[in-house]
Amino acid sequence: EGGNTNNDWWEWEKQQGLTSSGMACNHYELYERHFDLVARLHQNAHRFSLEWSRIEPSEGQWNSNAIEHYRQVLLALRARGVEPFVTLHHFTNPLWLAKKGGWENSTVVSAFERYVEVGVRELGELVTYWVTLNEPLVSLLHGYILGIWPPGTRNVRKAAMVLWNMAKAHIRAYQ
């Protein structure tokens, strides 16, 4: 989407001295143009992710503008005859969650459940297909074994806790 300044990846880029992703492809603003291209290419489905840090920028604080933005994204896909597949978590975590230990902290399970409940309540009538966690083992490998993604940890014990919490969060999200 670009401009995701309130998540752990944005912080990671700064801490590691990496080139900032900045506005990236600016999909947050240009989604309708992008979806026109999707339609011209005769795609009938499109997977995209909700950005948790936009929807819940502070713990328990919901951004109605972000939720409305994603509603408009879903409507734009539907208007073009494209079926949305919505991913609830795609690698990034809100800063408030990362500062509490992210997926290492068992409280993430209830935080994720709360976020999913809001997302489904607010957007569910426009979504048939949900993906709870994008590639959890990739996130685990890169973030907790190789240490090349946030949080940059190389710790098998923490990796096991993260996997356990992701599994519990997935189960609750599914329910």
C-alpha cells in the first residue's frame, strides 16, 4: 500500500538502515487505477491484505477512516466483477503490538481475535473468502530463525512460542 508508518516493518527499515519503502506503489491511493488494470487483464479474483496498524493504530482504538477505505477497496473490486480474497495479517504488526513483544506475547491471540471481530463485523458482508495469516511459517523462519525480518530474532524457543500463538490466533479467527 505504501505509507504504512505505524507498523514494525517501517521501524525495521529505519533501524536496519534500509531504503524506506516510502509510498511503494501507492496502492492505498491508486487502488481504483490498479483494479482497472486487474479487470482489463480479465482477472476474476484479487487477494489483498488489510493493514492492522491502519485499522487499530493504538491498542483498542479503531480508525473508522481506514475501515471505510477498505470498504471502498472491496466495493471497487466488486464493481469490476472481481472476487476479493482478504488477508487479515500479512507480516506487519502495529507498533503498539510489536512493543509488547508481538507474536511472542500470548496476549497477541486475544488482540488478533479482537481485530478480526472488528474486520469481519465491518467488512464481512463484502467478503466471501478470508485468509487469516499470510504464510505464517515464512514469517516465523525469516523473523525468528534467520533474523532477517522483524523482529530480527534468532531464537528457536521464541519461534516455537510464535508458532503456538499464531496457531491459536488462527483457530480463534476461523471460529
